[in-house]
Amino acid sequence: MRTIHTKRRLLALPELDSICLEAAREAERKRIAMEMHDELGQLLTALRIEVLLLKQNIADDLVALQKADEMKRLVDSIMGVVRGVVNHIRPAALDFGIVPALEWLADDFRRRTRIPCCLIAVGPEPSLSELHTVGIFRIVQESLTNISRHAFASQVEIRLTKSGSRVELIVADNGRGFDMPVRRLGSYGLVGMAERARMMDAHLKIESRPGNGSVVQLRVQDDSLSADG
């Protein structure tokens, strides 16, 4: 079994700069997502209403009515695309805590891939900071992306366990696995996951070998409890 590890340690100044930069990026993603949802969403909703009103006024013109129906379908399609882009940038579920955010990820993964994916939350829901919530979310998101692209899995499990001040995340699949040394040479996804773990001062372990699926394990302290203590 091949593994990759990151270890908990004190953060150097360059890493603190990386944390600040990532926090700024996430804040910008949140702003863009909110603006797209509020402003563009309102405009498209208004346009849809106008099309519906137009249909009422041209009920006797079958050709015009057909065109109005096509316009409505086009507007509905654009609204769906906008929702997808907004959720890709930053899902609104992130504002409600890590468990709702992971539930959204699992639902979205099942819908897109048709692969069964269950979320199991053990213990009370962690009260994590924005850095930790987003970091865990993005690591799971990258794990699911890798599974959908490479694993050919038929089952995925996401497990989040809160025990005392420790939070443990496990993403496991029953896919074809991969050779860790080979994948590490060219995988920006694994590198990005390791970097996020370092920014959270977390311990990340990835285990996989060909034919035996893969397991991503992340252990991090509940920083809200650490701050209180």
C-alpha cells in the first residue's frame, strides 16, 4: 500500500502568506457567486416573467406562441447554467456549515455521475472556521473530481467524524486505484490537496494501489474549540 502524508507543524511566514492569499481568493469567489446569483438571477427571472406575459398576449398567433415557448426554454436553460456556475464557484451550502456543504457535494456527485455516494456524519457537527470549512470542502471536491475522472468506481463514501477536538474526514471509493508514485509526478489535484492540508495545519494521508480503490484521510483540530480553550 502506497501512501502520501503531510504532517502537522508550525507555519512559516510564506505559508501564512499563502493562507491570506487563499482566504482572499475564497472571499472573491463568494462575492462573485453572490453577485451572479442576485443580479444576473434577478434579470433572468424578470425576463422569464416578461416572456410569460408575452405568451398571454399572443395566444392567437401560433407561430409567435411557438417562438415565445422557445424563448422561455432558452431562458430556463440559461438560468440552469447560471446556477451551475454559481455552485461551482462557491456553493451557498458552505454558508450553513460543513455537513450541509458535504451533503450538497454528495448529491451533486450522484446527480452528475450516477455513482452511489453516501455521506456519514458521526458525532456533533463541527463548528469550524471559514478556512477549515472551505479547506475540507475543497479537498472532498477534488477527491470526487478525481474519482469521477479516473477511478471507475461503483461506490463512494464520505465520512466526517467529530470526536472531542478532533475532526476526521475520509473519502473512500472502490475503484481501480492508482500507483501513488506515478500519479504524484503529474497530479496537480493531489498537490493542491496537500497544500490545503498544510494551510489548515492538518494531517493528510492518501492510500491507493492499482485494483484496490483509494482512501483520502484528513485529520484536523476543531479550531473553534482550540480558540475557546
